[in-house]
Amino acid sequence: MSDVVHDFTADPLAWRPYLTPVVLDEATPAQREALKETPSNTKISDYVLVLAHDPESLGQRTPLFNGIMYGRGGLSRAERELGATAASVVNRCIYCVSVHAGRYISLAKQPEVIAAVFDGTEATLGARDRAIVGYATRLALNPPQATAEDMRALRAAGLSELEILDLTLSVAVFGWANRLMHPLGEAIRPGIHPNAA
Amino acid sequence: MAAILRHVDLIAATPREATRADIAALQAAGVATGDIVRLSQLIAFVSFQLRLIAGLRLMGAAP
């Protein structure tokens, strides 16, 4: 299909599921309960409505995801987004990349860091960004590839233990999110799909 | 069962390779929509756990 996007971008995209989303008006009480965490003032996305086919896992996942990505203290929002972006690049979740690369750029104002992640040229980055992206990439690809050398680089770049924990959690939770969003749907150009996420 | 095992291996190890055809293969094997979502959540949650545990082990190891 010609509107499918296959290349990494930080520009907004939409997402089209391969499975039929739950229809809100027909949702069971358990599905409605699991959907409650989604703010009522925003339209519930097709992504969340696909996950609502299994309300038990959705109900557990939403608060954990929000706590990891938006909880106060520890690693900055921007650097959590950088870890999320690096993991999403490894897993080629084009839609996830567009969202989280875009958030990183709006928070950190450093599009060149995202460009390096897209190109695999993170060796050119400063020590802190290089340590974050390198660890995130290896942990996302295959956990045993992350090593004590990554820990040394993160600590040498000034990350506290709490910041390293938050980075680990953000990369891990995108190992989760990428395995839902990419296998269950595809990234498409936005604007012409009234039902897209 | 073969279709489910194949899908678990694919999504656990190389999710970047997943395409629309992989979901269609589960549907063709008779896996219901709710079960496809449950299976996907299970694979994805274990992938989360493995990365969290690996990171915690590295953090806890002697510097």
C-alpha cells in the first residue's frame, strides 16, 4: 500500500492496525475498565482499542508504561525519550520512532542526536548521549550484548544510579511497546485516514 | 501450534522482521483476535522482563 512508511522520521505519522479495533459502544465492562486510564478528553486511539481485545493485560500495562515514561524525578523526560527512540530504531517500529524522536527533539532541541541514531553514527555524539544510545541499542537488540563497559560509560558520563535505572526501564518498556505496535500494525502518512491513531 | 511457536520466535528475537503476513498467518491458523493480542502481550512482556533483569544485573555487578 502506497501510504505505508518504511523509513525513520521524526515527523508525525499515523498507525493502521492489522486487527479490527474494539468498538467502544460494544465494549464489555472489563474492556471499559481497562480503557479508563486513557484520558477522557482525548480520542481513544486504534492502538489502545486493539489492545482492549485483552483487557487484563491492557489494564496492567497502561499505568506501568505511564509511570516509567512520565514519573517524576530521575532521568529527564528527554533522555527517557532518547532511550525509547534508540530501542524503537533497533526494532524498526517506524510509528514509535516518529512519536518518540519527535518528543525528544521538542524537549531537547537537538535534532542532530536523532539524526545520529537514525544513521547509526552515535560514535560522533558527546559522551553522555553516546553512552545512553549505545547501552539502549545493545539492551534493546539482545540483552546479553549490554555489558559492564556500558555501565562504566554511563557512570563516567555522569548518570546517577537512579538515572541508569530509569533508562533501563524506558528501554525495556519499549522492548514491550515495539513488540505490540510494529507487529500489530503499520505506520502510514497522516491526515487522510479518519480512523487512524 | 506451529504457527504460534513460529510467531513467538519471530517477535521475541527479531520483531523488526514482522509484517502484516505474520498476523495473517496466525488468523489462517485459526487464532482468534483476542488470542493474537494476548499472545503479543505475553511475548512483549517477557521481552520487557528480560531487559529489565539484564540491566539490573549489570547495575548490581561490581563496577
